[in-house]
Amino acid sequence: MHVGFFVLLASSASRYVAAHGLAGVTPLLLGLSGALVVVYVLGVVFWGQSKRVRQLWLAAVVALWCALVLVAPSFSWCAVPLFFVCLRLLRPKPLIIAVVLLTATVIFGQLRLAPKFEVVDVLVPLAVATMATAVFLELRWESERRKALIDQLVRTRGELDEVQREAGISWERERLAREIHDTIAQGLSSIRMLLQAAERGGDTNEHVRRAGEVAEDNLAEARRFVRGLAPAALERQSLPEALRELADRTAAESGVEVRFEVVGEPLPTRAADDAVLLRVAQGALANVREHSAASIAGVTLSYLDDEVTLDVRDDGTGFDPAAPSPGTGRGYGLSGMRARVEQSGGTLAVESRPGEGTAVAATLPVGGIS
């Protein structure tokens, strides 16, 4: 654009000097041309200045060019690069004023050069200026619309990132709440029951010893879930063995008869799924111990063709699963179990009625999704 302006300016000046020599208004024309070159070069050199400075520079360039056209109409060709400079620097309203001025100056120059008045000398510059301005403004508006859309997308992406961050925080909070409920809270409940039994008399040393063991196990579990590790019981034995140990320990701590059995041939399962089923069993048996007033409970691990099911049932007081939680902890424990199972691609079913006991069934696909 800038190079084109200098080429057209030099060509117009050379053509005028070749045709008219150095007499007459030629010195004035060359002086105006030199001044225009200096002003234009200064504008290019300091192009990075403020928009206001560039607009003042453009006004000076257009004024010098108009003076040249008044002296020598052949300089009207320089309007082409000036037109694009105006399109680049000016907003729509001042741009229209500048285009009208440039077009009028070009028409004036064309009429001065023509031997007689021709309508085409007026219509052609008007048509070219109008079409070029319309196309450029449409492109500018489209660019602004795209920029606005991009800004909106960036804001939306930022909002989405914030939502995802909040969702991650919420998910982690729920995970920690489930782990605390299934480890620390249940362990503390067991310790409380054992110490209460010790206060009532009987084998006090045995109750205290068991409370100490539960505290040690609970501390180990807390350390493991903080580090994101599997339950300690699954580190040293298989899932059926861990469930049997859990059933025996629950029976010893609560006095409830807890029966355990395995149905079917054990299938290879993921460690994460084993951890989910163990946590479900821990939560369900904690409810049996603390809320059910049951005398007998059963834990069944069933291996089917493509899924594994854990059933925990008791003959206790039961409850209404559809009723709001009374704040005993059972409702939260069940919701935590369901969340664990569903995150592993499985399902959790709860069947219970007041006075008829409770059955909890967790089913996971073998090799299920996380």
C-alpha cells in the first residue's frame, strides 16, 4: 500500500515534468510533492503512535494530495492507495466523509483533464468508491462479529473451566466424605461401642484390646485413603477373604450373627471394583450394627457369568427407603454406596420395610468401566 503510493506519486510527478518542463507551476508542484513525501514517510516511520496521531497525519497527507490535484489533475491516481489507508484508519462515519472528499477530488481531476463533460467521468469514480467502501465495511463488520464471537467463546470457556473446577472440588469433597464415613466414622463408632461394653463390665481387657486394634486399623485406612491407595484388607488377601474377615469382626464387635458365603467360581476382577464392594459391605454392616437391631445378618458374594454381586441382608427393624433420612447416618451411607457403585458402572438396590429387615445388593460388571 505504501509502496504503491510512492510509485504513483513519482510516476505522476515525472509525467508532469516531462510534459510541462520546469516552468510555470512545476516548482510549486515539485515542492508539494516533496512535502507530501516527507509527511508520508514520517507517518510510516511513526506508524506505531496513537490512533489520534495517525488520523492527524492522514488529514495532512490528504490535504497535500488535494492541493496537488488542484495543480495537476494527473495526481488523482494517488487516491487509490490513500483510499485504502482511510479504510484502515478511520471508523465508518469519518471514513464516509474521507471517501466523499477523495472521490470528489478525483472527479474534479477527471473533469479538468477531459476535453468535454462526460457522465462516465463522474459515475465511474462514484461506483468504484461506493463498492469498495461497502465491501470493506462489510468485511470489517464481519471481522468485528467474529472477534465478538471469539471473545464470547473465550469467556464461555473460562466459565466452563470454572464450572469444571467447582465440579472437581465437589467430586473430591464427596469422595473424601465417603472415605471418612466408611473408615474413620465407622471405626470411631466401633471403638465407642467397644468402650461402652468395657464400661458395662465383663471382659474389659478384651474390649479395650479390640478397641485398640480397631483404632490401629482405622489409622492405617485413613493414611491409605489420603494417599489414594486401596483398602489395607485387600493388600494382604482376596476380596472373599477380606469380606469374611469383615463379617467375623462385625460379629465379634456387635454380637450380631453374621454369616458369609461365596456363590459361584470367583472371577478375576479389578482392584478398584474389589475396593468398591468392600466399602459397600463395610457401610452396609455398619448400618446393621448401629441401626438395625438385628440378630442375624448375611453377606453373600455371587460370581455370575459377566458380573459380580454383593448382597448384605439382616432381620432387623428395617426402614422405608423412600422416606427422608432421620439423620442417623443411614441415608448418607446409602447415598455414598450408590455413588461408589455407579461410578464403577454398576447398580445398587435397597429393599426394606419397617419391621421386615433390610437387603442391600451391589452389582458390578466384570471388568466394568470406571
